[in-house]
Amino acid sequence: MTSREWRYILHADLDAFFASVEQLDNPQLRGRPVVVGGSPEERGVVAAASYEARRYNVRSAMPMRTALRLCPELVRVAPRFGRYRELSEAVMDLFMELTPLVEPMSLDEAYLDVSAVAVWDTMQEAAAGLKARVMERTGLVVSIGGGTSKTVAKVASQLSKPNGLLLVAPDTERDFLAPLSAGILSGVGAKTAETLGAHGVATLGDLASRDAAWLRQTFGRRGPELRERAMGIDGSEVTRHRETKSVSSEETMTRDTGEESELVRRVEDLARGVASRLRRHELAGKTVTLKLRLSDFTTMTRSRTLPAPTADAEVIAPVACDLLRRELDPSRRFRLVGVGVSGFQETQQLPLFPDLQAQASFATEDRL
């Protein structure tokens, strides 16, 4: 492989990040099953579980009541987003000491293009050194996977956890991926995996060997892409900034309700919050979306496209409330409401670590 062709990417993922921070800051929690999340009395969910808690099958996104039932000794800690953001920024700074080409995906994971700073013979040393620096300067454990594409790097980091380092050598990607379950590939969700399984596709090797025309017919345009990625072929670049597609906020209520006045109040509050963030980051969108979840967990979204982009709460709120009123019915009770704005004509990158971005798994959620 010539220097011009050389390309190598690391995927770095902090282990059980929120829970690890709590154990780092409170030595009494070390070695104990810890979860970070909302109160079970307020329909809280698990945002992060320590590896001690995972031994009881406690997982992120699980209702807190379920987690406590699985592990009565569980220690629940309320989230401290400022602290998580502080440590995340410190870790990202360490990544950027190695290479300027860092693409954060969330508070606890990032891709690093290290093509210009190491060759294969020195890659193990470079990645191991990065792990050691993260531990030395922050006290946190990071698992790292590496490969010639984002896809391979991501799979490798998943397999390396916890506290692992797995680097896939160039030209071995297909052999590395072939025996793995097709479900490990990002983009292969439960439905896709079920469809693949029904047609005898259990592993990435099976997926790589399937006819591209069949995949296109079955999964549309992404079918052939799944086949390529199953072979380790993925030309997507590590980019320092990701385009913001939407700004949204949603709230899971402590009790189901069908009261129009309460629902309208919550939607208006959410709309004001979204509008404030839009203005703060100089964004304006043409599409207002309302998200609703019923008491039986049925989820729906309703959207309306405006004639001109807006970041004005006095425009967003009435549109969202009108969409809400169209869905009200005496037989319906709602557990979640959300408001979003998208369709930006000109976008600017939102701050890398907004306070509420990390709250996606809690009773009040705020997402990009």
C-alpha cells in the first residue's frame, strides 16, 4: 500500500461513560452496580449502566423500574451533565493532540483519522499511547478499534469492549467481518436483521455474498451499501463538523394525560425552548414537526412546512399546537410530546456538547 493510498481510522468509545464518571468521582461506588438516570417514580430510564450493573442484564434505555427489579442492589445516581461535558471535552482535546481530524459522534465516542500521523507498523503504539493518556489525564477507560474505514473501526471497538484495543490490519477487513453477526453492523436494526435472517443471511459474510440486485430490491438504495460495508468497504470521511439536520425537544410526562390545556402548555414550552436554541445558533427552519406517544407506546409524528424559515416561538408554537389539536380525542391519553424544527436553508454547526444533548435517555429529552 503506497503512502497516497494509506488510510486508517480509529473509533474511540469511552466505556460506560456516565456511570464511569460517577465511579471516578465517588470511590464508594467503585465495584458496585451503578446506573445513571431518572427516578423510577417519574418514569426515568437508564442512560448508562456500569459493567457491574450489566451483569444483571441492566442496559441503557431500560425503564428504571425494570432495572431496579433486575438488581435490587442497584445504585441510582442522578445525571450531572456539566461534569460529563467537562470530561468529554478533555478527552476530545486529547484526541486532537493526536490528530486534528476528529469527528465526535456523541459525548463519549469519536472517529479519528490517523492516516497522517502513523503507519501500520506504528499504529498499535499510537493507539495504545492514546488509551494510556486518556487514563492518565482523566481517569477514564476508552476502548479503541481501528480499520481502514469507519465501518471496520466501529465494529472493532464494539468487539474490544470493555477496556480493549483491536486494530484490523489493512487487506484483512473482509475476513475479519465475515464470521460476525449481521446485526453488529450499524444500520442493521431489528427489522432488517429479521428480514435478512428469513433469507438465510446470518453473518456479515453471508451478507457480503448476496447479490446486489436482490439487496436493492429488498432494502432499496441502501441494500448494496450494506453489502459493501459488510465487506469493509466504506469511503465516508472523518469530518470535523457534522451538519445539523434538525433541532428538537421532547418530554415524557410523569402521568399520561389527555387534557388539552396541559398538552398545549407543554407543547408551547417545548416550542419556546426549540426557538431559543435556533436563535442562539443562528438557525431557521421551514418544517415544524410534532411528536406524540400514546399511553400504549404508539408513536406518531405530524409535520407542516411553512412558506419561509423561522426561529420565532410565536410562529412555531401555534403550528405545533394546531397539529396537536388535530390528534386529540377523548379516547387518547398521551405520555410524550415533542416539537422539532428542520428544513434549514443555511445551517451552522451547533456547539459540540450542548447541555441537553446528553439527556436523550431521560424523562425530558432534547436531541439534534
